[in-house]
Amino acid sequence: MFASAAVGEWGGSVVWSDDDALELAADNLRARAVEQAGGYSHELIWNWMARHKLSLDGAAEALGLSRRMLAYYRSGAKPVPRTVALALLGWEVEQHRAA
């Protein structure tokens, strides 16, 4: 299966056996690699914000981060530190207790 991997049509993805159902965008592939190496991918932030319907400003305020730094983490421009990943979990626990 891996022998049939190729760069996608626009160069931003990997496809297998010319099957669109097996296409993986470059940022998603990178996120999987970061997670498999024991890190925290930018998708963790995207998913957390979506799950709680938070804007970038609201999420930054909730975590005590600057909007710019959170934007760096969310875009994948900077790696998500373990402390930020733990802050996401802590915030969820705090919200659950308040409800």
C-alpha cells in the first residue's frame, strides 16, 4: 500500500493508488506524525475551540494566552507545548464543574 503513495495533484497532499478516498492533506499528515511522536498537534486546538464554540479571542482569554501565540499554535507555526494541552483539559474540567 505504501509503495503506491504519491504526491497529490496540487502538491499539498498524499494520495494512494489514485484513490481520492485515500488522500491525506499535508497538514493532517504532519499532525499525525506529531501525535505519533508523543507531541500535541495543532488540531488539538482546532477541535477544542470547535467543541466549545470559542473564537480565537475567547479561547486565548480562556487559556491566558495572547491571541497571537494561540494563533501560532492553532496554525501549526509553533509546536503546541504540553502546558497548553494540559490547560485545554483543565479548562474543560473547570467548565464541567461550573455547569
